[in-house]
Amino acid sequence: ADALLLSQLFGEMWRRGLVVVATSNRPPGDLYEGGINRGYFLPFIDMLRRHCIVHEFKSSTDYRRLLSDGIDEYFFVAN
């Protein structure tokens, strides 16, 4: 159900001309790798490949963790 929802949501956003900027530590083809029912997710990955320009930045620094080094606290939003 998640894959279908993502495909419909992003499909409609792209149809309306929305620009999506996202970051990931994995290329689109590796998303949900090894996941249960990955086959349902593959159409969404194909949509990403058709509608997005992927830029790979190779660096030995994980900038997502730069400001959080030494901090062992995590915050979660409770519904």
C-alpha cells in the first residue's frame, strides 16, 4: 500500500510541475533493497528515475552527522 500511495502522490506532484529536492544515502535503485514485497516498490523507483536528476556526492564526511557528534539523544514525534 505504501508503494502505491507514494507512486500516486509523487505522480500527481510531478504532473503539476512540482520540483522535488531530496537527499538519500542510497541511489534510487537501492531503495528498499531486501524489503518485503520490494516488487511493489519498483514502479515508484522507475518514476524516480524518469522524473529526477540524481547527483552523487562522494565524501568521507557524513554531513548529516556533523552537528550531532557526541549527542546520544534522539527525538521522535508521538502521535
